[in-house]
Amino acid sequence: MMYRRIIMLRKQAHMSQLQLAEVLHISASTIGMYEQGRRSPGLDVLIRMSRVFGVSLDYLITGTDFTSSAADFDSYRSAENCPCNTCYWKEYKLRYHK
């Protein structure tokens, strides 16, 4: 859960809720609500949090870092692996990746 990661990252940074709130330009009560799971931060706050804590947005939101290469993307988006069973990606490759 994201709220647990926020608590953990804040404590690892040796910050109080008030200190984190000041850095993020929000109220301490808002941080409290995030940490209780009663409210979720918006994208703008998540971006600032990721910078403050030095973690990716992927980590804040999902708990894992997403890493992929162009080769992984091409493999996933081949006509055989297309999750929506359309020929869009096959057409796209034929037109633009000859």
C-alpha cells in the first residue's frame, strides 16, 4: 500500500510529518491522511515526494521500479503478443520500422 511506503520513506529520511508537509507545500494534516490511507496524493504531490525521497513514481505508487528496454517493448507489442488482438502494431511496424 502506498501509505505504508510514504511512512517508511519519511521515517528513513528522519522527517516528521510537519517537516515533510513543509517541503511539499501542503499541510501536516494532509500528510497524516496520506499515512492513514484516508486520502491519496495527487500527481503533483507524488512527483514532489519522489524527488524529496529520491525514488521513482513507480516505486511510490506500486512498490516496485519498472524497468524496460525498447527490445522488451517491441517484443511485447508484436502482433503475436498483442493483448487487444488487433493488427495495429503489425501495421505500425510495417509502416514505420522497415
